[in-house]
Amino acid sequence: GLNPAQQQAVTTIDGPILALAGPGSGKTRALTHRIAYLVQELDVAPWHIVAVTFTNKAAKEMNERLRAILGPSASLPFVGTFHALGYRLLQRIREVTTQPIERIIVSHYHADHIYGLQAFKEHGGNPPV
């Protein structure tokens, strides 16, 4: 179960919450239970929920926990990193616009593997388009 502070974080629906706690204190547990509470108890559609994390590892862990709570066939909300959210928004813009998107997003890591580090540096740290 959840401790009293976690339970309060899960069931508080008036306004935002702020969870300040150290590593291993149950923040991810409380957040995933809060999302499940919104979906299961308050009938919030999963596609109306966005949970943003800093790392892919945390996003994966949250998705796994949500799948365990909500069930294998349930729709899940978006849970991902800030970068993944930005990328998804750009994809959605691309789907609905008639204007060509002329730039591609490439991290330094991927540019090294796609273009080669030297070509990447020759373009001032910007991938050639």
C-alpha cells in the first residue's frame, strides 16, 4: 500500500501537488498510482494525461507500473522524457500541416552515428540538411 503522504498525493484533485522526497522514497509509486486513480476512479481519459520525466529509464519504469496497475489491454497515457514529448509534438504538427518540415532533429550522439563525427563538426554542430 501507500503511506499517508503518498495516499494524499494520489487522491488530491484540487490543484497541483509537489512531491519533494529523496531517492527511493516512493515518488514514482505515488505518481503512477495517481495516474491510475485519475483513470480508474475519476474517469479521466488516458490521452488527457501527460507524465514527463527526465530519463528514459524512469519513463519505462512508470509505463511498466501503469501497465501492471491498469491491465494489459488498457490504454496508457503518454509517459516519456521532455525530449520524447517535444518529438511527439513535432510529429503531430507534421501530421496536420501542409507545410514541409525541412529540419530534422538529431542528437549529438545520433549525428555521430548517422553522419560521422567529422561531418557533424564541419557543419558547426548542426546536422547537414
